[in-house]
Amino acid sequence: MDTEAQHVERDRSSQPAEDTPEGEEDRSRSSLRSRSVLSRGIDAAAAWLPGGRVTLALLSCLALLLAFTVLVMQPFQIPSGSMESTLRVGDRVLVNKLAYRFGAEPKRGDVVVFDGDGYFGEADYIKRVVGVGGDHVVCCDSRGRIEVNGQPVDERSLLYAGDAPSEVPFDIEVPDGTLFLLGDHRSDSRDSRELMGAPGGGFLPLDHVIGKAEWVAWPTGHWRSLARPDVYARVPAPGGSHG
């Protein structure tokens, strides 16, 4: 019995390896041809450029950086003091252009960059979202605070030193699909309050929002994230639930 078992094992191990299936060989050849064509294309492009492959690599990096800037994260330089002291003139912020894609929308307290054409002016602006569609925004309560859906918002940690939440009283409802926007330097900000009598009523359509300002990137001494303040996170939605 032992001898027979050993014979079977020897026969099994001595069998020649199965041939590679024809389909796998075809795929391998196709892959090699594709890599060869790609390699020849890279060599041809490098030969055409001064500096060869080094220049080609640098141009590829620049193209990727440009695509990233256009599609994902765009730098924005602060042009005025309307968002002081949160953002100072000359600060550069990184704007997440995907933050409000795929169904997401700005939230109260977010700092957003938007195209003001037709509503605020022919330029890009940066402001804080104070009200979203359906919100009832009032200024001010008996203690001088803005109220959103009946909830007082204590903005003292955000506002420019010495500023009141607003010197202009208002009582508005934000239309669906729009935003009510204010600068943190309320005494030096042209925002939704000033435009309430203009076409559009000072409200910005959502499709004019470029993205969410998420980081102060420059100068290095100002580097920080622009997190959504808790005072806005506690504001209830128009229906009563918190948002």
C-alpha cells in the first residue's frame, strides 16, 4: 500500500505544467503592445521638448496642478476687510469646490466664495452664510443679537472688535434655493443687508456659490481651518430640528 501511494504521488508531481490558455496569452501580448505604444509616445514627446523627459515631467505636474485647482481646491486672495478679523486683507484661503456638489448645500456659519454677478457685483466675493432657504432671520433681539428661526446667535467671537451684529434692522425670510450672507466686519461689509432693496433682495442663488473656504493657507502665521462655528450649528431648521 505504501509503495502504491508513493507511486501515485510521483506520477502526479511529474506531470508537465498546463499550457497557458490562449486568451491569457492574447491579453498579455495586448498589454505589452499598449505599453510599447505609450512608451514610444512619451519618448516622441520628450524628444520634441527642450530638456526631454525632465521638461515633460514638469509640464505633466503643472497640468495636474491646474486640473486640481480648476476642479477641486482653488486659492482665493482676500481683497478687502469685510471679513475681518476672521480673514485679513491679503490672506489666501483654499476653497473646496466639491464641498457643495453631489447634493450637499451650504450650511449656516459656512464661509463661502461666490460669483456676485447680477446680485452683488461683477466679481467674486467671500462672506458668511447666516441664513439658508426657508430661514426666518431677524435683527435684532432685545440683547442686540441676530435671531435665526427664533434662536439667538451669539456672534461676539466672530465679529470685528466693536461691531454690532447689524446697525440696520431687518426681518426677512430666505427664499428656497438662496442664501442670506453677511461679512464678519459688519460695519465695513457690503452684503445682503445693503442689497435688500435691489433686484434679488440681497439673496444669492445657490448656483452662484463657487465653494467653501476651508483653510487659511497664507501667510503661514495665519494658517488655520475655517470650521463652522457652534453658534450656528445650534440653530434649528425652519421645521424645528437642529441643523
